[in-house]
Amino acid sequence: MAISQGKHILMVEDDKGRKEFVLTKLVYSIGRDPECNIRLYSQFVSRRHATLLQLPKKDGTYAYRIVDGDAKGKTSSNGLIINSRKMAAHDLKDKDEVVFGPGVKATYYQMKPDTTVPTGPLEDPYDITLINPASFDD
């Protein structure tokens, strides 16, 4: 039996604005290097600043862990500040904030799977049905 998995989203803000990444892969590289899966635009970010790792859970779902540095263990120059604390690694939870450097941050969101799926037409709160008064008999 497959477990319904919600979306994992990393919202990144850097010198080029805001970008949203939907996370599905086992490993992501994060940094200034053009080869990174999630590229950050800032001179304050290391070429290979951090690594995201997908962690399977016992219930069949998964989570993500962020680790300072590249997949080979070389750490970044500035490190990671997660929820206002400097950390080498952290298992991400909904709304965790990761600061890579001045003006460069990411917020992690774990969206819950939809519990109900609408079956009929969606109601539009702005739908106005106009009735022709001439269609009524006096």
C-alpha cells in the first residue's frame, strides 16, 4: 500500500529574486556553481555550499536533511544558519529557514497531502448570474 506523500518545497531568495523548487530527488547540491541542482546567486555563497539528502521514514514517506558543504564532506566558507542557529546539519521541518549568507536564504515547506478531492464543480465566490427581467411574466 502506497502512502500519500505531500510536496516538499524549498523557496529560495537570493540576488536574483525568489524561486521555488519542488523536491523529489534523493540528493541535491546547493551553491553558486552552475552545476548545482539548486543554484544560488550571491558572492557570499560557496560554490558547493550545502547538500540536501532525502531520508526515508518507517511509514513509507520521506523527509530532507540539509548538510553544510558538498557530498565529499568539504564544508562551506560561511556555514549554515538554520532557524537562527549555526548548524552543520539539520533534519528539515515545515517552515525551517536556512540562511546561506547575507541576503540569501531558503524556507522549507512540507505540504500535507490533500485529504479530500473535489468531485463537483468548484464554487466561484465572484460568480454573478444575471437574469433578464423580461423573462418573467407579470
